[in-house]
Amino acid sequence: VNAPKTASRLPAVLGLRPDRIKGTVAYLRTLGLDVPKVVNAFPTLLGYSIEKNIQPKVDYLQYEMGRQLSEINTLPQYLSYSLEKRIRPRYTYLQHVDRNVDCSLSYMLAWGDA
């Protein structure tokens, strides 16, 4: 993780407890994610609760949507979207339209935002 770059993009990260940052980084590693890439693209993630925010989205991506966790490397911002207000409704809609939902996460989460 490029600490100076991350701190310049999100100064609030300097106020996070080191144990929280270490815990989040360790958790992301257990998922097999490219941690430097994910954190540099989305530094706010370091302040998110694993139990309340990250884990439910990871579980939904993997178990409900049947997608690979590596997709988070491509779109780390997936973890910034609300599971209840954005991710689940969009996926449910696409599933209703086409049972074989096969589109990128960025397309699924961004359509209709223009």
C-alpha cells in the first residue's frame, strides 16, 4: 500500500487506529485480494467495519451472486455501494430480466446513473 498516496487522497485514514487498518488489510488478504491495488483505489475501505459492512457484501457477491472475489480487484468500489439499496436491488432486477446475469460489476452497479 502506498501510504503517502493513500494519506493524501484520504487524510482521515491518518486518524484510524493502526489495529483497525491491520485487521482490514489482513482480512482482505484472506480473501486473496490484491490489497495494495484495492486500498490505493479505494482508501476509504480501511475505515469500514468488516463485520457490518465488508463481510456481508463479500458473502453476497460470492454466495448469492455466484461471482469470484477477484472481481473486487477490478472494482474495489463495489464495497462502497449499499448492499440493501444498490447491490441487492440491481442484482435482483437483472436476475428477473435475465436469469443468467452475466455482466460486469461496474455495469450492474452503474446503469441508470447517468
